[in-house]
Amino acid sequence: MSVRNRKQTRQSDPVAPYEKELLEWLNNDPESLLVMCRYFANAKMALHPRAIDVDSAGFTLQYIDKNLEGELVRKDVRVQFDEPAGTLEEAKRRIRAMMDEARKGFNLVVDKTYVPPGREPPRVFIPPEMAVCVVAAGLWSIFAAFAFQDRLPVRMEIWRIQMGGPEIFFNIVVGALVIHAVECLVALGVCVWARIPVGATIMWLLTILPLGLASLKPLVKTAVSRRNLAQLEAAQKQNSKSR
């Protein structure tokens, strides 16, 4: 049915009195509109998607995409219900079914309880690699020896004197500890921000103190992923309640 014909029969449509409410409800979920435009219209870009009309037979989505000449143009796609809706709640159920179909078509519905064979669930603490630990242990041992050891083998003693004596190495060790202590404070704030459990936070601090940025970078990456996941779950719960 064309848009013109739908307008002619709008007065007798049982969903027509709720069209404004349904449009507002639909347009408050731009992510689902984008997925439906890409799925039902096979749109590549689907910029600025929005619902422009709803009736008992379905709804129309409008979006911007490229035409055959590569120009950005406004397009419409009509999404038909399997069966006509007679009430507001029926219309919402039909629309949610279309959303679920589109998401399943793009494999966007994920069972979070499923863990593929051979793959561990996401962790809040990632141990440092063995190579990093070995290199860090070697560097700390060398600098500590040059800073605190009274006597060194002859060649190493010559190197220490040429580099400025034990004082310069002592300053390097103290400076590194201060920098790593500051990084531990940053890490503590990151763990609080991402709501990382206390046990994992302690493990992160114990690795960042000797390793510094080599362990702080994985923590930041883990924290951002954890925070984004929490926000996504909160948004999904909010959308479910609003529906």
C-alpha cells in the first residue's frame, strides 16, 4: 500500500490514535532504527534514520544513503507486520519483533552466558607477559646493583664510575619508584572508575609498581572495555523498561 493510500484510510485505522506515541517511542531508539534500515532496506550507510509513520499494517523508516551515482539522498523503507495490529500494545509487540528479526539477521543478539570452547570468560585482571617480567627484573637488578652495591666486578665498576658513580643510579632508582607510585595512584582511580573488584585492583597495583606503563596500559584497556559493557547493559535495560 502506498503512503498516499495509507493516509486515506488513516481515520479508520485502529493504531492511528497512537501514531504520535509510537513514533516518539521508535525514534528514541536510533540504534534499532539503524539496524532495521540496514536489514530491511539493505542500506549501506543509513544515516539519520527515523520513523515517519506507523499504522496497523506496519511502519515507514526514512534515512539518508547513497544512490547509484554515489550521491546522498533521502530514502524510505516500508516494514510490514506479519499480522495487522489492533491496539497500541500489539503494535509495540509487532515492532519489537521486527527489531529482533533485524538484530538476529546481523547476529547482534548475543547469549552472554555462552563461552566458546577453548575460550575463557572476560577477566578483570590480565597477568603481565613472562618476557616483560624478565626484562623488568633484569633492569631493576642492574640498577639496584649499580646504586647500592659497594663493590662490583672490575669492568662493571669502571662503567659505573664513567656514568657518574652510584649516586646517579640511586637517583634513577628513586625517580623510577616515584613515577611508578604515581602510576599506581592513576591505576587506583581507573579501577574505581571501572568498578574493578578489590582483589583484582590489588593485583594490578602489585604489577604496576615494578612494571609501570607495561602493566598500566592493559589495565586502562580492560577498564574501558568493562565500563563500556556496563553502560551498554544499562542502556539495554533502560530500553527494555521503556518498551
